[in-house]
Amino acid sequence: MGKLIVNGKEYLINTRLADHVIDGIIEGILKHYPQDATVDFIELF
């Protein structure tokens, strides 16, 4: 499980999925933010 933080808003991401699925989920979230958004990812467990 990981936490994606975009401009202070937190999203939980299931990291047990295939990489291409995780990429699609994150891209879907990031498309709603400007390109200069602050993005961080923290691996929880």
C-alpha cells in the first residue's frame, strides 16, 4: 500500500497490482492537476 500526495491531497494506492495498472490509476489522478503540481509517493507497507 502506498500514499500518493498531490498538492497536499492524499490518495491510497494498492501497490500489489500490476505496474501498468498502478500507472493507469496514478495517471488518471494526475490528469486533474496542473503539470507543476507537487507530487510525492510514500510506500506504507
